[in-house]
Amino acid sequence: MIVEQDLSPLVKTVTVPVGVERAFEAFTAETSKWWPLFRHSVGEAAANEVRLEGAVGGQIVEYGAEGVLAVWGTLSEWNPPASLSFSWHPGQDPAEAGQVTVTFTPSAEGTEVRLVHAGWERRSDGRQARLSYDTGWDYVLGKYTEFTR
């Protein structure tokens, strides 16, 4: 029996106990403070920072002591504090980039943050990558949630 893994978009949702503006700022302007670079980094040297350039066309860049280590993606939508979208190809060929959209919606508990990662069909390893990101995004968003508490 062959089981085909779905290539549909991954959808991850977390609720953080802060307002929409703070949730967006933490996600975009303070990424280095919560992103687990020790585990989720692509540079061969030790990564010490990730910056998200906040404007359409801005890049998401990983830095180390020697400077730029890797470009992770490029912003295609910038709508603070409601949403942002970007291509996603950390350490990979930009031609195989996925697309990530993150929305920030007020909720009774603070802000619902919804991440949708699509475009698996563009990757040569789409099924394997989707499976890896399914748990990877849970881990990364868990770190973001801890940071906003």
C-alpha cells in the first residue's frame, strides 16, 4: 500500500497573550530574540541574528559574525499589523521557494497568529519538506509564543 502525503498548505495557529500591534512587532522586528537559531539556521558558521526588512521587496536574512550567512526569503506583502507574506527558501534555491503568509487577528485571549505555508509542489523534495516543516513550524511558533508571554 502506498500512502501519498498531501502537498496542501500547512496551516499553523497559535494565540499569544498580547495585542495585535505587539504580536506583529515581536514577529517581525524582534525575530532574533525568539527564533531558535541554534536549531533552525542554515549558515555553516554560527548564526547570531536574523533580520526581516519590513517592506515589500525586503529580505529575511540570517547573519553571523562574518556577515550575511543566508537569505531566507523576500517579502511580497507588508500590511502591519494585520499580515505579511514572503517567499521562503532558507538555504535552498529561490526557484523552489514556498510562500508563507502570517495573519494577526484580535482574539479574546490576545492575538491569533495564523501561518500558512504553501508551494510544496515547487520543491523537488516537497513531500519530505512538508513533513519536516509540519513539526518545525510547531517548534518555531512555540518559541515565538514563549517570547510574547
